[in-house]
Amino acid sequence: MIFPPPLALLLFPAMLLLLELGRRFRLSRKDPVQSNAVEGAVFALFGLLLAFTFSGAVTRYDAHRQLITQETNDIGTAYLRLDLVAPQAQPALRQLFRDYATSRLHLFDAVSEEVSPESQHLQREIWRQSVAAAAAPGSSADASKLLLPALNDMIDITATRQNAFNMHPPIVVFLLLFTFSLGCAFLAGYDMTAVPRNWLYIVALAAAVTLTIYATLEIEFPRQGLIRLSHTDKTLIDLRSSMN
């Protein structure tokens, strides 16, 4: 299940409402001041959950960037090893590699599949022609040993990237995050007995939690919000330029 980052913005008015409800509930009961141990424990647990969720999202974000670099290296290695096949087979294969590198660009500009149908078609065609070219007269004796494993790595990394992109925390983690946000807002409001309201504290708490969860979702789901990871295409763009 995907949680679009704009969904987190709904927390801001919801938290403001629960802060006010908590405050009014406390004033209506006129309870004596009690220990803050339970409230502190709940807020500490919420902070821990928020910190681990944010940290995990950043870790996966970095993994995406590293996989892009690894794929660029795999494509570049396989492209260089085309020198091992027969000279007459090289021009067609090099053009296929140019088309393939182009098909792997801009995957983060919009919501799309990690491996497009065009990329899958080019993978099959590159493999088919490479197998034939490696066995053709004029190819190096080591062409099959060196080129085909490199092609296999180039193709396998796309599945690795797709799996990494679909790997997210369980749904219950995000549900707990939203539930704790609203629950802590109610508890914070319940602890506010000052008259009149301190709007600075109220707005600051709601804004801080909302923006933190929004940033977490942006990093966790790069194609759903403002973050697209498009800047990470630079290595692939440089590689594609070097193939001309």
C-alpha cells in the first residue's frame, strides 16, 4: 500500500482539532494535576517510531541512488566488452545499448514501472544478438565468458531495483504513525490548561509533526510527491553521452 505524501498534510488540521478537544476535555473535568509519566512514555514511544521510520526511509532512498550507480556501471562494463565480438556485429549491438540506456532514463519523473516494456524488449534483443555475435567467426574466444555474464548483471540489476523500490515498511507502521500523531495531539491538548490558548505552541507542535511525517513519506515514496530522484540520472546521462 502506498501513502501519498500529501496525505500527511491532513494531519495538521486534524491535530489542531484534537489539541483543542483535549484541552476542552481537561477543562470540563477539572481534574487535579497528575503525574506526567504516562504522557512522557507515550510521547517517547511516538518519537522513537517517528525516528526509526524516517531513518529507514533515508536508508532506502540512499539504496536507490546506489543501485542507479551500480546499474550504470553494469551497462558501461557490458558496453565496453562489445569489443570482444566480431566487428560486423558491433554497430547493431552498440545502437541497441544506446537505446537501452535511453530507456532507463527519467524513471523517477512520473509514476511508472521500474522496468518499462521498452527496456524489457531491448534486454531480450541485446541478449539474443549478443549470444549470436559471441559465437560468430571473428569474435574473441573469451567473448562468451566475459560479455554474457556482464549482460546478465546488467539485466539482473533492473529486477533488484524494482524489488528495492517496492520494499516499504508494513502498513501497520504508517497506521501507527498517524494514530500516534493524533493521540499525542489529544494528550498535549489535555495537558494545556492555560487560558487563553497558547497558539504558538499549538501550531508549532502540529506543524512540526506534520512536516516531519510529510518529509518521511516524500523520501519513502519518491514517485508520489515532489521528490523524483531525477537528479540521480546524471550518471546514466553521462554514460549515454559517452556511447555516441
